[in-house]
Amino acid sequence: MRQINGIGVWSIIVLFCLLSEISEANRRRKNVYSRTVQTNAGTTNRENCANIVASSMFINTNKSIGVCGRNSENPYGRINTNEPRYPSVFSDLTRKEMKGLLDYLYSSKELNLTRFRNATIRSNYLYLAEMFMPSKAAVLNYIDDGYSKPPREAHVVLIRGGDPKPNVLEIVVGPLPFPNGHRLYPYRRQPIPFFQRPFTSIESISQNLKEYIDKEFGRPLYELYGGNLINCGKKCLDVGLFAEVPISKNDEKSFAWYSFNQNSEHKLLRPVDFSVYVEINFKMFKILKIWFNGRLFQNWKQVRDFYMRNKQRIKKIRFPEESDNISLSMRRRGQPPFSKPLRNPSQISPDGKRYNIKGRQVKYMFWKFDISMSIFTGPRLFDIQFKGQRIAYEISIQELTSFYSGYKPMEHYFNFFDVRLLLGLQSKYLEPGVDCPIDATYIGSYFVDRGSGIPIYNARSFCVFELNTAMPLRRHHSESSHRFYEGMVSVVLTVRTIITAGNYDYIIDYMFYQTGAIEVKVSASGVIIATYHGGQNPYSFEISENLMGLIHQHLYHFKVDMDIKGRNNRFETLDIENDVVASNEKPNSKIHQIKFARKLKATEKQAAYKHNFQQPKLLVISNNDIKDRFGNTPGYRILNTGLTHNIRPPGTGNELGISWSNYQVAITKRKESEPVSSSIYQHTNPEQPIVRFQDFIDDDENIVDQDIVAWITMGFYHIPTKEDLPMTHTPGTVQSFFLLPFNYFDENPAMSSRNAIRIDPIDVKGETKSVKVERYGVRKANACSCIPPKNYNDKVIMDDPCLVVQCL
């Protein structure tokens, strides 16, 4: 806490209190929403300030009001998020390692790479690179048993269009930072067929496509929709969505639908009734079909003839004018709920931050873990420990998907595997005070930039903060002969990132409770995919003029590598069953109650869990080698509150690529050869996906007392309504799963916290005169105990706009 010392300190304190009181009085006069409680509120504020002044002047002359922050009594708040000089086994690639990697790749005659800025579809070029994780055995031998540190290596993906038979090749390069060799990536077949390659800007045909369509049909589009495809100024028609049709296994050909929108904020909410189906042969293309005004046409002559015959009857869509009150924009409009601008409540940390961060390792109370950002799958945590005991080796996202349905041909192919967008790269632009609390700590991430030798830096990939949930973690009021109140507010450490995957924003929270529990939460916001509403249909409502939002399903998949008191664990369910017993009090009558039956799952197929409301059960991972004095085995329970059911028939459509969605929880034996459940190639060949999760289960291996992994699926169905305009808000989209201690501790570890309160009555001669309040040494917070630090965020982002927007 920074002190306000020197001559006139008492005057400063008194003046501060007087100004606070005057400010409070003015606020009361202006704020019509607080009048019913102003007398008590004002008195409390004056008393708090008076008490502080009296205490400072007459009791302890060393005390003064300071800015809320770390003080000498707080051993925490040591924050150093700089890139470590000596990276841990879990650290992402450092800038030094990236430089060494690029030097090696571009100097290799065998790889024969062209720099991305000079590459064509016929070139060999770097697509991406990230840290290659060593084997779990090697990592644990190092951090637990003192063996040598595993060498750091990079996982590299190369697009090899210049080979005699073009392909995609994945390699492992090392050791870093000065690599001297490479080998094939070991966990999938190599090379990968070229037709399954991820799409890059090198192959974009959008501009050429617009120029071609402008020549064929540009004038009618302008007459109907008020914008041009080229040379358009501020009234442009632009490509809206690109939907690949996964029917080709030809390395040179691909097929896709392109939709078009009025390019105004936000263009996805400005669709027009026009799209084209395109065959793409490298940079050459051919339009095979045209959708226009609710009809499918085979060539441009049919389209032009139809237009000329019906131009007076085809509905026109006026191009939106730019203004603050324009409909569907994301600017404030309408009558505000408060007549005066009033600030939101906010939390402060009166004793400063209560966690430490060194590099990417976080320590909080009894928790310790490492943060990482995969360029493929986004945020992941490693080596999660509580009280020095490993709870999980890894918790990570595997895939975020959304699958749409509609009546137009293009809408049949709105199937999005978001890992292909590289979720780690899309984790950025966290805004203090909205995306994260004002006092959060921000952690950045570096990525290899295939376009230059300078790493991409997302300065705000993560934020870390304590959150006062304003919910009791526990509380009880006893009215028996032992009258008391005991309670504790729930405060959690949260690691947050927000992934903007195209139109949707996914808020990912890893939350750590003082009970030893972990919550992983996904909240969805963003802009719906909207298309032109041509008539009543079973896929959507008309939610604005000519606008419909398509029914779709969100699916999220997570990997949880549990290590309960060691690596050898087992999985069992506690099935809740009916229990009928004879009544002792009423002859010939029965008492109906419930009981549980423990069901050990011996193999992977037995442990592939599909939720059945007719058969409730608890899912538990435990260590059978350890027992307490009662015979209980320590474990953790998996509670999935984000349950969803995929109703698509097995083996149809994209199901093979998302076979994990058939199970709310699946338990498999951990294998280095099964590191992930999805890939950046899934969408291109759903009938033969590069990663087929069902194979993890179908080999049906023994999982009793083995190193096992839980794969958890969450999601929800979404039918957009008018309230989803202009954006979907988070209430109702939140999905969570919990990892809960299950006979793991002797009692709840949160009982040791000092941030609890116990109140006992003081009785004198049979009459309650007062109460004893026990706060266990924690100072009671009051209105003037410290001044919140100033918020300079607006100036920060004005000076460095790339923190919050995509810089040009």
C-alpha cells in the first residue's frame, strides 16, 4: 500500500473524508435509485471515515490511507509475466526458440521452403509451429524424480504444394533453441493428403470471384441491394460466408459455397438472397450453380433471364446508412434503464493481489499450475496441484464446433470445426472492466509468424484474477442450544481467455475453489449466422426484416488427464437405485428409499458414458491403492452440468469427425499416440477424419488401475430469436463441468481459511446482551480503508490500439 505521508497528512485524510461525504451527498441528490437507504448509507460512510481519522490521529500515528494494493503484510502479489529465460517443460515456444526454428527451417535444402509472403499454391511453405510436448513419463521423471530435463522441440506443419505429389507434412524439430534435425510427427499418418490441407490466404479467390460476378451480374445486384462488388466506396457487397463442401478427394479440386452480404456493421446480419457454388482448381475457379431469389440456377443466362422477367416483383433491400441509431449495429440506442449515467459496482483487492505468477506458473493459496496457449486448441493447463498433490496433469480444450441446418443449399454445409481457425491465435483483445476485472493480471502469448521473422504477440491472451462471487461458499445458522452463525464467501481464482472464432466469442474460464474443486466454464456470445429469410421454414424464425437465424448446435470437447494420488487410477459409477425394505412399524407395508451401487468400469467401452435420466449416477475417478482408516479410496467426481445430446445418427454427415459428441464423458487409457480428439483437418473429409475419436474407445483396453483420461463433452442447441440481435448475450449459454473432491480430504480444506466469520452470542444471566464476532485476524473492510487505484485503461489503449483492435 503506497502511503500518503508528510506535512499535513491529517488534513489530507480529513479532507478526503469531507470530500467523500460531500460527493456522497451530491450523489444521493442525483441518484434517484438509492433514496430509500440514504440515511443509513451516509451515516455508515461518515462513521467509517471518522473512525479511520480517529484511529490515525490518536491511536496509531503510523497509519494512513493509501492506494489499494500489495502491502508489507501480504507475501503474495509477486507478478512477473515476462518470458522466462529458462523455459519450463510446459512453456510455449520462446522468441529465441522461434528464431532458431525459423533459421533451421529456411536453411534446410531438404525441406526447400518458400517464405509465406512469396509463396503460391505450388510452393512448399510453413503453415504453423508450436511446442511439441514431451512424453508424460519423461516430464514426470524430470519434475518429480529429478531426472534430466526433456529436450524442447517444435511441432511444425508444412504445406508442400511444390512436391511432385503435393501433401501436408508434420514434423518435429529440435533440440531448441538451436535445432539440428527433424523427424516425422509420430501420432498420425504422414504425409496427409493435399486435399485435406488447411485453407490459407494464398488460396483465396474472393477478390477474383467478386470481379467475375460483377461482370456477369453486378448491375442487377446493385439495383436490388444498393451496393457494388468492386469499386464500391462505402457501399460494398462482400463475401459473407465460405462453406466448404467436403466431397472431393482430388488433390487439385475443392468445392465451396460463397454467400454475399451488405458490408455494413455487422455484415453477417446483412445477408442478401444470392450465393454461388464454386469448383476451385488451385487459383482457377468455375461457378457451377447460383442461388438467387429463392431459386437454384445452373448458369448465368438463367439468372439474367429470370431477373429481367421478374425485376419489378423481386424484393429490394436498401443499403443501410451509417448512423448511431442504425438497426442491427452494436452501438447503444434506445431508452437507457437509468436516466443518469451511473457507474457499475466493482470489486477491489484491499490487500493487493493474493496470487503469485512467475513466467507462466501460477500459485494461489494451496493451488499451483502452469498456463500454456496451444496455437491449435487454445488455453490449456498443466500440472494442476493442490497442497502439493497433483490433481490433474492436463486440462485442455480439444474442439469447439457449431453445426447449422437450413433450407438453402449453402446452409447444409454450415458446419464449423473451429480448431481449423487456430484457437490460440484468436485468443486476444481482453478489455479491462468488461472481459476481465479492472485489477486482473494479463498474460501474453507469442506465436511463430509464417509471414515474417517477427513473432506474433497477443499481449492479452489470458487474464488472471480473484473473483468474489457474492455467494456463500458455506454458511449455517444454528438455532439449537449451541446458537451461532458461521459462514464464508466464495472467492475463486479465475484464469480466463476469450476466443473469437469467426462470428462467436467463447469465454473460457478455469476456476479454482478453496475447497479443492475446479470448474471449467464456457460462455458464448457474439453474432449469429444470419441468412436471408425467404419464407416460413422449420429451421428459423424471421427475427428482423428479411433476416433469419438458423437453428444450430454448439459442441465443446475437453481433455482432463486426472492423476489422483498418482497415475494409476480407476473409473467407477455410483448408480442411484430404488431400495425397498420392510417396515418395522407397519406390518405388510414397504418403505421406498434409494441406495447406491458401485459399478467399476473395466474397459473403455464400458466407460463411454451416455447420460440417461432414468438411471442417475455419479462418475468418480479414484486411486484404489490408497485407503483411509474407514476403507474409503481418495477420488474426484466429474460433474458435467453442460450436458447435451447429439441426435445425428452415428456414421452420418460429420459424425465420424465428432464421434466424441456421442458421449457426455468417456474414459480411455492414456496414450501418447492419442494426444488430441480433433485436428485442423477434420472438416475436409468427415467420412475419413484424420483423428477418429471412436478409435480411442473401440480398441476397448483395460482401464482398471491405469493412467486414464476423461474426455468431456458439453454444448447446447440454439434457435436464434429477436433477442439475439444484434448479439447473443451470455445468460443461458453458460456450460460447466466440475472436478469435485470425493473422499479425497479428511474434511473440507476450506475450513482452514481465515476469510470466514463466526458469530456467537454473549449471554449474561440468561439474556443475550451482545455477540462475539471472530474474523480470525482478517481486518474488516470499510469504505475508506484504501483508495482504489486509478484506471488508465482508456489512455493505454489509445496509445496502443493493437491491444484491443486488429491493427492495419
